[in-house]
Amino acid sequence: MDRYAALFSRLSTSHEGAFVPFIMLGDPGPEESLEIIRTVIAAGADALELGVPFSDPVADGPTIQKSHLRALDNGATVAGSIALITQVRAEFPDIPIGLLIYGNVPFSQGLDNFYREFAAAGADSVLIPDVPVREGAPFVAAAQKAGIAPIFIAPAQALETTLAGVAKASEGYIYAISRDGVTGTEKESSTVGLRDVVANITRFGGAPVLLGFGISTPQHVANAIAAGARGAITGSAITKIIESHCAGNHPEPAHIGNMDELKRELYDFVSVMKSATILGE
């Protein structure tokens, strides 16, 4: 059983949803991001979504855009990201690791080589937000060849052909977005039509649905689970916490002012968000 299947089976038995934090690799620096990842796992994260820094992250709002820049300012590279993933996998052999990577990376490296390298590092899935499912066939083929689960985004308001394609092509999980736009807490997840968002994609079958975009409070998580999602992904709210503890701004390389304080705040936040996934019998 793969790591995602094992996770969802375990959570189903314990009547829980999944809480998945997004962390930018190398933000603000490699060792600091590794400490952050260790902290969110200790706090109860069920899986990870890890970003690979990129200079033009078109699907991200201003908060996560700045995390890309902080990492790049501190010398983040694709090779450095692979090294971090390898370290995380060595320390946490069972946790599912998903990656969010913009299309330039696989295009520049060649699809087969790209997926092979990230699979060797220990990644379970790859989401490429600027590659829609209608253009995804070569990515799916290369991912499956390497043993990586391809993930696609199910937009909140999408044509049936798009949703059917996402359900067919996605493995591991489906990333459904709770509202239109880019990532960020500036525009919260809406409860209006949330159940419809989940129902629209689940009627085509496929992998379990995780809801993202604007998920920043325990109530948002509870709403996602109540709407039928198997879990929730939070990125910008966590990234804002990290940013609030960073000294130095682009183009000056940033660093964490007080790592112990940051870890305490992240631990408390993730613990509360995870507790909101518990359904009871």
C-alpha cells in the first residue's frame, strides 16, 4: 500500500481528516526550513506539501511569492531542494511527501530525468500548478514511469470535462480549491457552495479530495471535512507565521530571528488545525 493510501486508510479508521501543511523548501534557509518541517510533523501534520522555489510563481499570492524569494535570496536551487527532500524522507520514512513545482523545472531537466530524481529523493507526488490536466498526458506518463503520483488541481468552477480529466489523471489525492484566484489568506475559503465543490469532483470517482486555498483557521478545516473533503491543505497562514519571524527583506537574505519562538508558534498552530480534523464516531 502506498503512503497516501495507508494514510487515508488509517485516518478513516480513526475518524479523522488529514491536515497537510505547505512549507517552502529553503525558506528562509535550508537548515531553518528543515527545522520547520520537523516541527509541523511533531505537531501532527499527516502529510507534507513542499514547495520548490521558483522566480515566477503565478499560482501563488503575495505571501507565498515572498517565501519563494526568501529561499532564492539564500541560494536555493533544485539540487538543494532534492537534498532537503532526501533528508526529510530519511527522518520520516512513512509520511507522504507531495511537491509543488512550477513547469519550468521539469521542462528544463527533461520529464523522465525530473521525475526519476525526485522519486529517488523520496517524493510521493508532484503537483505542477501551471500545467492543466488537458496538457498533462506526458507528465502523467513520466510520473507513473518513475513511481510518482501526478496531482492535478480541480478548480472551484470547472467544466465537467476538466473535472473528469482531473479525477482520472490524479493519483494519491486530488487538490480541489475552495475558491477561485491564487493562494493566500487575503481571500478566505468560502463556506458558500463548499459541499458543491467537493461533490462536483467526487462524482467522477478518483483519489481522495483535499481542499486548499484560503484555509487558515480551524473552522475552515472543519468546514472542509464537513463538506466531504478527506482533508485540508494550509499554506499562506503557515508562511505568514514564518515571515513574521524573519529578519531581512528581499533582496537582502533573510534569517529567522528566534527559532525557538517560531517553532512554538508553528507547533501550536498546526496542533489546533489538526484537532479540527477529528470527526468523532
